[in-house]
Amino acid sequence: MKPIATFQDLLIKCNTENKKIYEIAQQEEAKFAECEISEVRKNIEAVLSAMQDSIKEGLNSSELSMSKMVGADCEKLKNYYTKQNGIFSPQLQNVIKYALATAEQNARMGKIAACPTAGACGIVPAAILGISNAKNASNETIINALLTAGIIGKIVAAKAALAGAVGGCQNECGVAAGMAAGAVVEILGGTNEQILNAAALAIKNILGLACDPIAGLVEVPCVKRNPFLAVHSITAAEMALADIQSIVPIDEVIDALKQIGALMSPALKESAQAGLATTQTGLKITESLNKIWNS
Ligand code: SF4
């Protein structure tokens, strides 16, 4: 059988072998790494543990990043939720907190699991752990969700890329939202079709997102973008579970992502030459950081 290069290949393989997406993912990974499936799952467990640690550490820190642009916001959010009820359900509040905690840890140079990248590291763990905690999901279910997210990211990487420098933030935070959406559908017992539809809905609705970080640092807008996209992924999962279809199938959505990335100006692809990076405020911050770092 030919290797899995597209989401359609993945679905055909699932249907032929009567398996869930995560089962094909672990089977393929074991084949690639020449190991047993149990070893693949053990490695994923280590990734899960790194995700849990970064959330825990992030929730307990308000240390600023070296640039001092980010690092104290998760603490503010926690305090707000302690004093007020908030608008979102406690489950969604956790999703936002976990995403912010992880992204702030990354900006502090703490240990995180890049999924698919460091800049987008908060989205997948926040969605998976926020929802699985709310549903009392087992470790096995969480690992199945991570395998699902992993194969979605792997196919996107093969078809397009996973780097803001190549296609803008749609390729980092956008793809992470697609991975997270598929993973959440897996946790909630959705079908393979619903998982891929969730990924399509999430990515489709974030196409064109620029990568324009201030001073070229993975901080602004990156850190706050993680909680936004984590919630976005839950919206996609809910819609997919309601059998709302993406009219454009996932493979074609990724083709569009690739095309949009290629058409995007290099100034909007991690070069800090446009967008938020060159706003009055962005330039002022860059100038003052350059003064500090060059002194
Ligand atoms: S804005 Fe750029 S650097 Fe920041 S998370 Fe998105 S792709 Fe990564």
C-alpha cells in the first residue's frame, strides 16, 4: 500500500482496515521508527507529561520574558476568574488559561512540547487537556487524541509546511488549531470523518493569518494568539460533531493554505517587516530592545 501523503489516503486506510485515525497513526509511527506500538505510546506519554508540566509551571509563574513584553497575563486571567464568574464555562476558561500558561512558558524559555511549533505550543495541549479534564478522559484517550493531532500535523507538513517563515502564522497557529480540533473530536467520540472535518473547519477559518512578530520575537502577537486559537479549535470540534460540513475538503483546504502562503509577502512571514511589527508601537519596542541588547 502507498504511503499516506494526503488526508484522503488516511481515510481510505482507516476504512480499509476498519480503524480509527489514531490507530493508523500509531501503526505508521511504529513502522517508521521500527518499534512496537507500545513504545510509540510510551513516547507520546512523555510528550503528554511535558505538556502537563508546562501548563503547571506556566499557571504558577508571572515571570516576564527577557523583553518584558509577556509573562504576566496568565496570572491576571487566573485572578479575574477567581474574582468573577467569567463568560465562558469553567471548561473553556481552563482551555484559555492552559494555552496562555504554555505560551508564556515558551516565551520565558521554559520547556514546552512544540506542537507543531514552539510559537503555537499552547493550542494543542490546552484544547486536549482542557476538554479531557472536563470529561474525565483516561490517559489512553488523551494519548489517542495526541496521536490524532500528530498525524494531522504530519500530513499538513508533507503537503505544505509548518513554519511562519514559509507561509505565515496560518501554518503555525492555524495548523495547531486544526490538530487540536481533530484531537478534541477524538476525545468526544467523533468519527474519522468528523475529525478531519473539524481540522478542515479550524484551518479554513484562519487562512491568511500573517506572521508579524514584534522585534522578531515569539512573543507579540504569538503568546495571546494561542488562547484565541485554542478556543477556535473547540468551535471547529463542536461544529464538526454536529455534522456541519466544511464544503471544501481538508486536502483542498491545505492546498489553499499552501497557495496563500506562497502568495503572501515575505514581509509577513516572520521577518518583522510589516503588520504588527511595524506599527508605531511595534517599532518603538523594537528600537528600545535594540538599544538594550546593543549596549
Ligand atoms: S506570529 Fe509568527 S512567530 Fe508568532 S506564533 Fe505565529 S508564526 Fe510563530
